[in-house]
Amino acid sequence: MGYRGLHLRTIRVSGYRTTVGVLAAALLSGCMVGPDFAVPPVPEITRYTDPGLPAATVSADTEAGSSQRFEYGRDVPGEWWTLFHSRHLERLIARAIAQNPNLQAAEMTLRQAVETYRAQQGTLLPTVDANLQANRQQLSLAQFGQAGPPVLFNLYNATVNVSYTVDVWGAKRRGLEASEAQADQQRFQVEATFLTLIGNVVTTAIQEASLRGQIAATQDIVKGQTEQLEVVRGQFNLGGASKADVLAQEAALAATLATLPPLEKQLEQQRSLLATLAGNFPSEADHEPFTIRSLRLPQRLPVSLPSRLVEQRPDIRAAQEQLHQASANVGVATANLLPQFTISGDYGGAATNVGTLFTPGGAIWSIGGGLAQPIFRGGTLLHQKEAAVAALEAAKAQYRDTLLNAVRNVSDALLAVEKDAVALQAQERAARTANDSLALAREQFKNGAITYLVLLNAQSTQQQALIGLAQAQATRFADTAALFQALGGGWWNRHDVPARNEAVASKQ
């Protein structure tokens, strides 16, 4: 779990400090071929949307109807979900962070990438191997042109071999650079997984609250239609209503009741999903309900500037590291076309008995150097370089696409928040008007002033308005959460990230 806050550049510096050999290797090495990676420039835009977006949303006289103000240039908090002021939600998210298997898998993949990077650091150092051999041999003197009985003896060898490939063209260092970029990319993939997990928990909890609101509204409608059915039946018994009116009201009530099971099914599915996101089985789902009233709509919405978005969105940072890796791979492929220089040496001893193995008289050693220049590989190395260049160009295009979609994502979220408030305001007016209209229609029908068809229309309008109101309330919460996600989720401000960085760095 400690790898989530890992910063690979800290590891690289501390790793180099652990050995003087790495510095010596760097001094013996030459230049590095291939392109030097540069972070892509920040897009020259100052806003996400057209100037028509207001500074604050409209308000509505209902739950989740408060106005929200856009605060441009303000940073997103690390624990943005606490702005909904729901202890239940915060406890659920804490369990999800601790137990979600997808997040755990992403963290272990990061650990794998980090260990691979650390392992590859060793390629910058010479390799040292110890060899010990013991042989019992019999030689015939006839092999040397002499006569006599065979010679039987023991032979002991102990040597230390040192080999070092001089990184003249920077192939190893480019490979290490690519490995570091891959590990950094995986770190941002972990943050993306974290952000997705939190977003899913929040939106699922909001969906549960919405469904509970729709069920409650439907139950109120059922109650009203049941009471109206009794009124119609009473009028039928007195001759003031027809049998068709009674059947029509019964049909309306039955139709409303039929909408409850699908809503209840969706509610249970959302509860099961919440349990799964928290790393539990559906049978272990919380019994504490989420309702619209249990959540508070954030009234101040921090909106990072577009120039900061490239530093904050995990998908953009991951795409940037993918671009970095592709750039380094071009250097590796280029270096493979050039001569490779190797230095090797052996030192040890050979003796016919163990006691004299390490005496001066038994000392053996050798030292040598080699140069290998690829001459003909059937075009393999050249095409591998061209493939690496093509991969670099593809990574540039993918980075650009990720950036464009990230900005569009924020723009869509901002517009959604603004339009949600307008929609809720209209929906609240529609629900209030529908309630008043139905109350009036019931009174008029009771007095015989309108036909039953007018009453049914008023009931249908009220039903749609109340369900729409519950949905509009939930949509404001959901799109607010989507805005925080679109802005990167504030992972750089989370309390656990600096603590994890320090913990990892202290182990180096």
C-alpha cells in the first residue's frame, strides 16, 4: 500500500547515493544518443468554456437547491468528498481505499514497476562473479611424448571475474530512463484508479439517494391515488361517478405501483455495488441509507486553471510519462546500431591442493577489452529504430488527444453544473405547480366541476414532476462530483501522499 505515494525521482537520487560505483560508471560513459525528453508545453488557453458561463449558478427553493459559486484559480482539496458533509460517505470511502481489490492490484503493479526500475539500476555497474572449481584428473604422459605411468592429481581453481560494458552511447542510461518513466506512468495509473474508485463510490451513493427519493415520491403518489380511489368509489356508490371512472383510477394506481419494483431493484443493485466497491460482498452491504437530505451540496467549487490541469490530471501525467518512455526507447534503439565496448578481467588462483590455492605461486589473472560493431543484421536494428521513432510520434498524438479530452471533460462538467441548477429550478417550479394543480383538480372533481379525465391528467403530471424533481436533485450532486474528478481529484493535496513519499524515501 506504501507505493501509492511513491515518487520515482526521489528513488533515483537516493539510489545513486548508495554507491560510488554508479558515479564512476557515469564518468566513464560518454554521451547519450537519441532525443532528450522535454515536457510538452502548457496549452495557451485561459478558460475552459465560452465567456457566457456565470460566476455562480441559480438557486431553487428545494433540497440541493443552493447556489454554487465557481472559484477560478483555487486548488482542489485532496479529500474533496468531505465537502458533501456525510460521515457515512467518508467511512465508506475509507473502507474502499483500504479494501478495494482493483486499487490493491494497481498498487502492486506499481510496486512491480518500481522494483524493475531498481533492478535495472544495476546495469550501470560492473558485474562481479566468483567461481570455485574442484576437479580430479588423470593424464597420460604419452600426450606429452613421454613414457611412464599416468599422473593422477587434484586441481582447484578460485577466480573472481569482473566485466563491464562501457555505456558510451547511453543505451543503458536510456533504458533506465525508460524504466523510470514506465514506473512513473504506473504511479499515475494508480492515482487514476484511486480517482475512479472514489468517483464511483460517490456517484453510486448519490444514485442510491436518488432512487430512495424516487421511491419515496412514488409512495406519496400511491398514497394520494389510493385516497382518490376511495373518493371515486364513494361517488360511484352515490351515483356521482361512473364505473369507468373507478376503473380508470384503479388502472392509474396499478400503473404507479408497477413502477416501484424496478426502482427497488435498482436500489438493491446500487447497494450491492457500493459493498463491492468497498471490498465487501453484497450480503455485507451497509444498512445505513443514503438520502438527498443526508448530503450537502458544496456551495464553493474550486476550479483549477487550465495551465495547472496538465500537472493535475492523472491521465495527462500518465500520457506524458508514456511519451517520455517512447523518447528514451528511441535512444536505446539508436545506441544498438553503434559499437559496444566491453572490459573484463579475472583474478584468482590455481593449485593442486587447497592449502596452496591462495599463495602467490598459484595466482592467475587476465585482463582484456573488446569491441563489437553490428555489421549485418538483415536490417533488424535499423527497423527497430524506425519502429521506436514511430512509437514516439504515436505517443505524441496520444498525449495531445488525452489533453484535448481532459479540457473538454472539465468544460462539460462546468456547463453541466450550471445547467443542472437551471433545470432543478424549473423542476421545482413544475413540481410545486403540479401539486397545486392536482389539489385543485381533486376539489373540482369532488364538486363535479371537471371530468375525471382532467383529474387523471393532473395526477400524471404530478407524478412526472415529483420523479423529475428527485432526479434533478441527485443530478446536481453527481455532476458536482464529476467536476472534482475532471479537475484531477486533488490527489496532490492528499495527506497520505507526502507521508508515503517520506516513508519510501527513508527506506532507501
